[in-house]
Amino acid sequence: MKQIQPKVKKEKPAKEKKPAGTNIFCTTPKNLEEQEQLFFESNCSCNPQFEYENPELATKFLSFYPEPATELMEIATKILDSFI
């Protein structure tokens, strides 16, 4: 007679938890539309000066992503080159 082995749950490795309340919305500048308009009116010659509702929280959130991801850079460049 065949014995049935009970299934053992494998524990997943603990993920680093990000602090509660940090999300992409805290990184959206409150003056985005205004600065975008100024940027394009200047023919892209001025640097936007963004203001944030909670600068400390935005800085903390952005510190989780210090380097841009590059795995899609090649395809992104091809897309941009096809329109320029």
C-alpha cells in the first residue's frame, strides 16, 4: 500500500518591506502642469523647478530606486529613434 506524504509548505524568503505610505503619488510634483508649460514655452531651455507636497517622503521613496532600470533602454531608444 502506497503511503501519502503530507505536503510541506516552503517558506518564502523575507522581502525587504518598504515603509507604509511610500508610493508613487508622493513623488508627483504639485506644480507639474505649470512647470511643464513653462518648460515647453521656453523651447526646452529652462529646468523645471518642482515643488512637492511632502518633500521628505518623496526623497525617501526615491531613495529606494537610486539607479534607473536599463533592461528596456535598447527598445526605448529604437522607439524614440523611429519618431525623431
